[in-house]
Amino acid sequence: MADHDPTREESIPTDDDPTTTDGAAGEDYVTAADRALRATYEEPMSLAEYVDRALEEPAIAAHAAKYLVSAIESMGTRTVIEEGEEKERYRFFDDPHNHGEHAILGNTELLNAFVDDLRSIAARRGKEEKIIWFAGPTATGKSELKRCLINGLREYSKTDAGRRYTVEWNVAGAGDGPGLTYGDKYQDDEDDWYESPVQSHPLSVFPPEIRAEIVAAINDHRDDHIPVVAEGRLDPFCREAYEYLEDRYRREGVEDRFSAITDPRHLRVKNYVVDVGRGIGVLHSEDSGSPKERLVGSWMAGMLRELESRGRKNPQAFSYDGVLSQGNGLLTIVEDAAQHADLLRKLLNVPDEGSVKLDKGIGMDVDTQLMIISNPDLEAQLNQHAERNDQDPLKALKRRLDRREFRYLTNLSLEAELIRRELTNETEIWQAESYGELAAKIREPLTVDVRDEHRVKTVELAPHTVAAAALYSVVTRLDDDLPAGLDLVDKALLFDQGYLQRGDERVDGDEFDFDDGRDGEAGIPVTYTRDVLADLFYAERDRHHPDLAVEDVVLPQDVLDTMAEGLADAPVFSADERGEFESRVVTVKNEVFDRQEDDVLEAMMRDKRVDECTVAEYVEHVYAWATDEQVANDRGERVDPDPLKMKVFETEHLGRFDPESYDGNEPSPAVREFRTENIITALNRHAWHNRDEEFRASDVALTEIPVIESVLGSYDWDDVRRTFEDFDPRQWDDPPSGTETARCKETTIDNMIDLFGYTEASAELTSRHVMSQMSYQWSRRG
């Protein structure tokens, strides 16, 4: 049975749905929307019904930090590799409810630490007084975190598991007077109900001692390690309604006044959908006003004249549009916090005291997780008095801020995914069963339709072009703390795939120690790369071909040259950074050329590849040879492994040995060592420990054996020279008709299109580039 997908939406008709006519499609969409709303909202319930529900389902009474943890955990986790290490990543941060549009790529370790902070805060194990601070340079994912949290919390609150509740009041019929209102008109019926403007928790209606008993009973029924906490008082708006009703019923001599006040005629518990303004407060950089206005809201002069509460200000005349008011019950975010540095000091006591003032005599309890987002300029402001030590007026604020640093991506695959996102509407999160699948995504071409002054044309980013831009960006972000024999490209590949392939040897990431901690602190941001690529869509290219639109193809070398040349004029880089980044482009160019060369070679030699069945037979025979076992022949008989088959494979297909390495068909010590170390060790690593009597070479992927992988898909120019005796790379651009070079080129171009997704134009240009580099070497090898 397939797993349930919590992000799945109601089924709606599509253009490909043969069961739906155009005339009926509109009604079907409306019906689907009806179902979605029915699933989102519940009928209001009484306070007693809510308590009964909370005793059965403690999660509905969760306080802010606990609810945040539950929402994040609700989507589960997946395994990723970042900086060469396997890590568990919360799917919540992939923005699954929004089809990945605001997914946060990378920074998994930081996000996991954020969740750990929330757990500590929710369970009251410390850090309750902390304000979580996300810092880092531009284009590192901080704003995406904000959007991802908003999307995820909103959609989670629509589910049964994520219901969020508050209270609404109706004082009509409780006596004379204007009643309860946000405005200056009195209405009745359903319009007489007024919801808490700050999402007050339903349990806040109860007196503290009774509420404590309820919370204790709820926690006795919970099934997780974080207890429910409900300590805040009813908000001032609701408290005005409560006191109004209490005063009326006390004057009337009602004995059970709490029952009368919370009678379903006056008080209802309703669920609400979390969103900005309802459980999430966001203070933007451009928001203005006094600190109190930005924090909680402001008094409305017109309503103050209309509403009078026994000689004091009536809280019903308050706007409650400040960030803490909007975020009460869940999350408060101060975006671009350097623009609100004056406000941060006002927030100092909010986390531990859980209270804020509307006015001198009117306070409001808040339950919200405080979070601020900033670029590096906030840190500079906070440290302006650091030399004063204990006299630093900002020391208390800095002590309250729990800093988490977003960094630039240091994974090639994540950067390639991000670049494609920046250039297109692709939002799907890349997930693959193996790194081979992921590598195929990284190298994929990309086409974009653009309009110039004459026409709409399709510009192709050839295979490896996005990969080249991503690799160069990542290489500029890596610290050059390199072990002997490694370069920055090696480090980038190690961070992405978790291992390095060195000939026949696979070296795992845990054999390297990169502990400087500076990777990702600086480098080329994705916005710079995006702008370079966007400009190249429209750039004129001095390329011509009689039949192919080669001028509409962008090659990896085009991007790398333009990125490096543009550093000098980019104001975001210092002089030292420009020099350092320029020096790193050469190793990236070499790596990208190697990959283009591999494509051309494999396309040329496609029909000469060793059949995988032949390879499997060789591995089977070597395994039997090493373990003194037998193999099955074509008739199903058990026979000894064939030494001639192994010799032929090793001399002709592997090219590792010549006939002199054997005594007849018997292997020399060097051949024996090769079989043991390069074949059997690989089997041990990947499958042998799970073998049984029925073990066969097919039980392990042959491409996981490094030396065999090279046989299946890797060639060099010596192989080409042996196979095509009359081939001449110097003729490649325009080979004479009927020559072996012409036939070889035609086949190679076709295979590049079929195997790797090139167009004819990009295959022509890429193969020309490779052949131009090889012509000199070919002549020397003569």
C-alpha cells in the first residue's frame, strides 16, 4: 500500500481527463474547493467540549514552541549528503505543501539545530529567554525560511492533527449597552460574535488554579516528551468581554457565574487557519511607527471616544496590529532586523516574562516564538560598543540572541538545483536513489525562450553548463584547507557525493577532516550567477554554422569566462575576493572539460562497449576463483572458473596486463593481487557480507566496483586510435565526405543527442571544443 501523502490536495480535473467535459470542469473545481474548505474548518464548540477534546487529543492545546515542533516533525525526514556527511533532514523545510516553491536548499545542520532549540524551549529545558537569530549574507536562504515557515504552518493548521483554536465572544443580550465591538456599530445574530484579535488560547479563559489542573490532566494523556504549557492570561480585548459579562451576572445575583459567562451563547471555541496576521507576525524592513505600534498596535482615537470603560481606556479601542499581537499563539518574525535595531531592546523581556504593555495600566500576555532575520550589518551594529566590555549597553541584548548562521551552499547538486530554480519555474525537490541519478540531474541541459528585437528564440544551456556555473560558485565558497593531493574541485565533489573516486580506489569522506568551519562563509552568491546566465541569454555570440543555430547555444566555457571576467565590475566583491575567485576558475574549467571529453569519448565508442553480461561473467569467475568455488556453465553444470576467460578480459577489455603477465593462462602474482584487491575487495565492500549460497555477480551493481565501472563506460584516446585507424581529429570541424572521420562524427553526434540530451547544435559545438583540444596531443602521439 502506498504511503499517505499529507500534502496531497483535492483531486481536480485536468485537460487530459477524458471523463470531464469543458462545461462540467468549472463545477468540479468549485466542488473540490467546497471539500477543501469543509476539511479546513470545524463548527464552533463550547468551552467544555474543547476541554474534552484536549483531554483526548493533547496536541490541540499545544503552546507556541510545541506546536512549531509538531508542525516540523509532521512531515518526517529524509537522508541527504551535505559536506560529505549523511544527515537527516526535516521534509518540512522542503516546502512540500507549496510544491517546493520556497524550499530551503542545504543548511540542514543549521535547521536541525533550530529544531533542537525549539524542543528545548518547548520543554522548558532552557533557552526560553532566547530570541532565535538567523544571520548570514544575502541569497543564503533566510527569506526562504520565513516563507517556508508561513506556508508550512498555514497548511499544517488545516489538517486534523494541526488544528489551532481560539475563542470568540458575544455579549449581546447580557444587558443594555453597546455590546462588544471592534467598531462603532452594534449588530446582532452571527455578527455579534467577535474573535480574540490575538488568538488567545481557549484555556486562558479559566482561572489559573483550574487551568493548572486541566493542563496536568492533559499532560497525563500526552504521547510525547514535551508537556503542554498554558500560562498566559486572557488578552485585554477578551478580558473586557469577560469582565463585562461577569459584572452583569454578578449584579443579577447569578451563583454559577463562570458557567453563565462561558455559556455557548457568549463564548465559543473555534479553529482558525494560521497565517500572517493570525498566529504569525512578520515585521518587515519598511514597517514604521513607534516601538509600541510596531510591537503590539495603537489606540484608535475615534473608538476611544466611543468606547469608555469605567473611566479608563477600553482595550476594544486598540488596533492589535503589531507584530507580537499578530504572532501571539505561534511565531513572531522580525525581518531585516538591522532596520529595527531599536525595537530589539524592547523585546528583551518578552520571552521570559511572556508579557507586553498596551498602556501603563493594560498588559497583554503573549505566547510566541521570537525569531529575527538579518544580514551581517546587524552584527556590526551590535558590536559597536564591544570594546567597553561590561559597560557595553547592548550586552544584555546580545546575551539574549541565539545566533544561527546561514551559509552559502557547498554542495554542487544543491547549487545546480538552486540555479535552475532562479532561471525557471522548476520547484520540485531533487531526490535520487543513487548519486548517479543526481549527477544526471546536475549535468542536464536547460532551454529558455527569450525575445530579442526580431523574434522569440530558444536559448540552450548545453549539458554541463549549469553544472559548471554551480561548481565554480561552490569552489569559490570553500576554504582551501586541503590535504595533500586534493584540490578544491575534489573537495566540492567530496562534499556532494560523500566520496572521491581515485582510479580504482574509492575514498570515503570520513577519511578526510575539514574542521576549519569556514566553508560557505563567503563566495559567489547565486544572484550573481543568475544574472550572468540571464545576460548570456541575450548576448551575441560570434558563432556560425550553415545549418545549425549554434549562436543560440551557451556552453560551459561561455559561462565560466563571463563569471570570471565580471568579477572586476561587481560591487559585491572586495579586491581580495576578486583575485582569489579568478584564480579558482582554472581547476573548474579543467574538470568541466574532462566531463565534456568523457561524453564525446563514450558517444564515439558506444558501439564498442563491453557487454554487461560479459563483465558479469568475468566478476562471477573471479569470485569463484578467489573462493575455490565453481560456476554454472551454459548447460547448468557446475564447473571450475575458466582461467582463459579471465585472462582475455583482463588483457583485452581491461587493458591492465599483457600476455607476459601470465604463465599460460595462470595469473602472475601481480594479476592475483589485482583480482584480490580490485575485484574481491569491492565485492566485500558492497555485497559479499550479505552473500549466501546463491550469491551471483548480479547481486551487486557492477558500477559499484570501481575498476569495472571504468570498463563499462570509460575510454581514452588510445582506445579511439586502436578502433578507428584512419580517424583524424584535425578534420572534425568539416570532415571530408566518405572518410572515417566523417562517419565517426555523424555517429558521435547522434549518440551525444541520444545518451546525454544534447541538441545537434550543442553536440556540434561541444565535440568541436573537445577535438580542438585533442588535435595537438593526437599529433604528438602520431
